[in-house]
Amino acid sequence: MTSSKITLDDVARYPLPGMAIPNTFAFSADDTQLAYLHSAERTLTQQLYVCDLTTGATQPLVIPPTGGETEETLSPEEKLRRERARLLATGVTHYALSGQGFRVLTPLNGAIYIQDGVAAPLRQIVGNADGPALDPQLSPDGSAVAYVQNAELYVVPAEGGAPRQLTTGARESGRTHGLAEYIAQEEMHRSHGFWWSPDGRRLAFTEVDETHIPVYRIVHQGQDDVGAEAQEDHRYPFAGKANAKVRLGVASADGGARSGDRPQLKNGDRPQPPIWMDLGADEDIYLARIQWFPDGSLVAQIENREQTELRLVRFDPQTSAGTLLLTERNAVWINLHDMLTPLKDGRFVWAAERTGFRHLYLYAADGQLIRQLTDGAWMVDALAGIDEERGLVYFTATKAHPTEQHLYAVSLDGGDVRPITREPGMHAVTLDHACRRFVDVHSAPETPPTVTLRDLTDGALLRVIYATPDPRVAALGLTAPEIVAFQNCDGDTLYGALYLPPAEYGPGPYPVIVSVYGGPHAQRVTRSWALTVDMRAQYLSRLGFLVFKVDNRGSARRGLAFESAIKHRLGDVEVRDQVDGVRWLVGQGLADPTRVGIYGWSYGGYMALMCLARAPETFKVAVAGAPVTHWDGYDTHYTERYMGTPQSNPAGYAVSSVMAHVDKIQGQLLLVHGLIDENVHFRHTARLINALIRARKPYALLLFPDERHTPRRLEDRIYMEERVGNFFLENL
């Protein structure tokens, strides 16, 4: 039987089949309603919906004017923020519910809107005439909204009225107040630069100074206009070079006194200067995480430049004095997380990788360890919630298998870990406020995602939120890849995924295309629908190729020993593991060893190049998209975590550069890059091209003048998929 045809449009169009599901869930304050984003039309244009959890009735919650955000209406600032978050959706993309009542905040096209209840009108409280209002956040009681505009922090009543400016001096000096710097957004996964106190009377915020970092200019070469909008300047912190200088301040939310009940400022009054927290003598640090504790103290996670030490410091926001709660040290590196959770009695739950696997620990208010809560050769992925009344901690983890994620519970008193989700696969959860129910987004390679409401005691099904089949899944005849396990040459177990050609291509051996990412903090072979709906892999397999994925050493969710094999020497063990994957295929009689290609994007593009250059006996064809070609051209926080600095590890940087191995390239190469990529600059590909020319090595080049790191235009993605497919057909 011939498989259904997969077109280039099917490969390039988002959302992918089966993936247009509700997302970004939030329970109302009384847990009777559930809000979420969704596109009923299965497009990238989302709207905000609310489901009555008693009746199951669902209806649109916010209907934005003119349909909401589009790529064309976004400000340059928002486009860059979306790029950091890898966000492709439009329409309504962000919202927040107040902690009291049912007040909804929705940012749209740089303006801020408020809606009070399901049937109330949507009203604008802040416009965008003076520049986009960035990162708006409701106060805990929903009475006010804080936001950043033109580099300064403002607060406006949620009922409407004149905004109050809380900070001054940033825009005149080239600094910013209340915005996360590039490194925080791109590499530390900290998207915010300000935080409301629990009582709504103060705001902690960052001041970022990047004026000492040289400008890196990106020119929009594909634009017809050559004016100011055809270029953009970035203060990009290259490995080994200067980082942003970041301070942590606390300002009164009314712009006035820092304590007491001073009346609000009148128009024209200048706000009182903030109190700056004492972060220590070393200014070359990362302000990794900030959060308020219930007692009104401010807690910061401060990481050293080498990322081998992280201090948890509690600040008095009125005096700036800090008290060290604990210090984590690791000779490998510190993996940041979002699992610090305070309890009402002053204790807190913390996560650390002291055993080589991330586990949960309970601490006293003064930072003294009470007990370790979880243990074993598996990893805690996320802390889902804590039921203080019952003394239970809920978390997701790899306990069942490294390729799965399940919800578990453990007592604050310690003891056995209790599984809650049972269906094999990946479970992403959102708990209600009372810790009685949870939203479960579950998928498996054979099962597209479904969204259900479940009992938190035993995982029993309470209500189906979304389980509507996507007709594209059946129409395209998508079949799940086979997940396999094998050992590399050093005895480590690796997991892979096999996308076999249709039966009409026979039993093999087949020409093979390896789909690679290979970098740290990522895992691609999971028991999830995302594995099945890799449309490029499905498309290429229908052309007669066997497509193979392997999570090599260095990838995530396998523990520090597995992850740290890449330390100070990237592009070495990862390449060896990919070669071992091909050898395993050959041993199974599945692969033609003379016809093996590879493709990848970003770190995967780097890996495609390194495999072609360092293992030319195995790989004959490579497609490298947006590749890092020399690590001295990438940013500080990511690169230095794994490589140290160019000054401390010159030999490692040299051997980990693609250019060091260009002379060994024998196969066919296609380079793909967006010219306005502000993450992996086109400079990486340009430097490689110079090396290829010097070595007289042939290459093909595919450029997208108006694309950044993530290709966004459908026509660009379709063209790219056509060129990539044809390149493998012609050369493999």
C-alpha cells in the first residue's frame, strides 16, 4: 500500500498536525474556571478561551480588536522578545488572571487591555503612541498593572487613569529599567525584569547597563529602503568579552516613600530613588532568578561568571542587606531551574544536582537543610505545586523512563514517591490553587496530544477539555517512528528514533539521513507526539530515506555525568555517538554505509558540519542550518558554561571550531542561514565560507535575507524544505 503524499506545505506549515491544542492554562482564583489560549481553526492565530469546569461550557474570553497581534503589527522590541521565546503564534499570545475575582490582562500590539469577567468589554488602559508597553504584569490583587515603556518602569491603575513613572534616568543614559537583558532572555530563560511584591506595595526590578559592550550591527540587506529601519544595533556579549552590568533595585509601587502610607505622587513629582540590593563585590555575575517570599523578603539566585557556583541570597528590601541562605557548587556547571518554592511557615523547597541527578530538598527558613525529598538515578523536571495543608509536593520527573515524563507526589516528611499519571508518554501538568485537580496535556508517539482535567489524588479522569482529532493526521497517514536503544563504543545507552521508508521501498538497506541537534539542554527522542509529527523526517522517509535521530552524550534529562561528557571540548563525543548510531544501523542491515547524510539547525547545524568534517568516512552529505562555526562568536552564558572562555581554554576553542577541520571535508555541503539572525549571526557562515574558499572546498548556499534564527514566513519555509529535500535526492 502506498503511503499518503506529504507535500512541502504540510512540512512547512504550523501548527503541525495534531499540535493545534489549548495551551498556557490558568485557573481562576476560585478554581471554577480554566482559561487557555487556542486556535479553533488550527492556525497560528490564537484567541483566549474560558471553560466552566462545572458545566464544561467553553467560550471565547477576550475578543481583541482587529484580531489581535500579527507579525506585521508587532513592534521591533516585541519581535525580538518573541524570537527569544521561539514564539510563532499570533492573535492573543499572552494573558494574566488576577489573584482575586476574574480580571484578565491582555497585551495587544504594544498596548495593554483589561477585561473584568467573561461578559465585560475589553478596555484599553495603556496605549502604544509613546512606544510599546512591554511585559505588563498585574499586581497580586489585580488593582494595578506594571509595565516598561521607553526603558522605564510604570504602574497604572487597572481601572484606568494616568500611569505613574517609578524609575528615571535609564533612557537618557542608554540603560534599561525593568527589562531582562539578552543573556537572561536567550540563555537563562528569565524573561522578566521586574517583580511585584506579595502585598503589591513594591516592585523589584533590574537595571541593565550594556553601554560598555561594543555594538554589533545587523543590516537588513533584503529591504528596499536603506533608511534607519534597515539596520539594527545589538550589544552582543561574545564569549570571553564583557557582559551586561545588572543591578537589582526595589521601588515603591506608588512612586513615593518606600514604606508607610505616603499619598501617591502627583503629576510632575519625581519618584523617590530606589533602594539597590547589595549583590556583593564581584560585579561580573549573573542575576539568574528573582522572587519575593511570603514574608516580604526578596530572594535572588546569583551565579558566578564561570557558572560553577550559585548563591541563594535573601534581601531586606528596605535596607538592601543580604543574608546567604545556601550555596551550590559544582565542578561541571550549574543548571538553572525554577523550582525554588517558599512555604507559608518560612521553609522552602529547593532543587539541586548534588547526586548527579536533579532532586528536591526541604530547607528551614534560615537555610539549614532539613531533608532530601527525592533520590535516585532519575531527574526531577519541574516542581508542579505544593499542598501545604496535606504536606505534599507534586513534581514531574523521568522516574519511569528517561524518554517519558510523569507527575509524582512525595510527602514533605519524606518517604516513597507516588506516581499519579499512568499512561505511557509525556505529561505536562498545571495544578489548581487548591491542589485538588490538574490539567494534563498528554501525548505519545501513537497518540496526538489530549487535554484533560484529572483528580490530583489518583489521576482519575474528571473532564475532557480537548480531544478533537486533527483530520490532517489521518489524511497524511502519519505513523510513529520506532524508538530504539543501543550502546555506543564507551558502553553508554543511547536512545534513537527510526523513520522507516514505506513498504514499497523494500526491507533495506536504505540511504540514511541523520536528523541531529546534539546540543546540551535538549532531548529529541521522547515518547511524545512531537517525535511523530517531525514533518521533515516524515517527508524524507516517504522519499525512500531512512531518517534516524539519536540523543548523543551531552543531551538533557540523563544526569550530569551523561551531560558533562562535552565539557571544554564540543563537537567530539557528540560526533562519535552519531557515528556509533550509523554503525548500529549498518549492523541491523538497515543502512547503506555509502549513502549517509545529515542535517541540523543551530547546534544541529554545527553538528552537521562537524560530522561531515570529522567523520568523512561515515557522512557524505550535510545540510547545516544557522550553524555556530567558531565558539568565540557565540554568547557568554551559553558558551562559557560548556567551554570556559577563549582565554582559559584556547585549545578547546580551537579544536571545537569547524574551521579547524575543513580540510578533511569530502562530501557535499549545503549551508542555510538567515541574514538578520541576531542569535547565531550570519558571520558564522561567512567565516566558514572563507575557510572553505581557502581550502578549495565546494559548497552550496541558501540565504534568507529577511529571516532571523527561526524562519517565520511560510513561503521561506516551503522554499527551504524544497531545497533541502532536493539536495539529498541529488547527492545521496
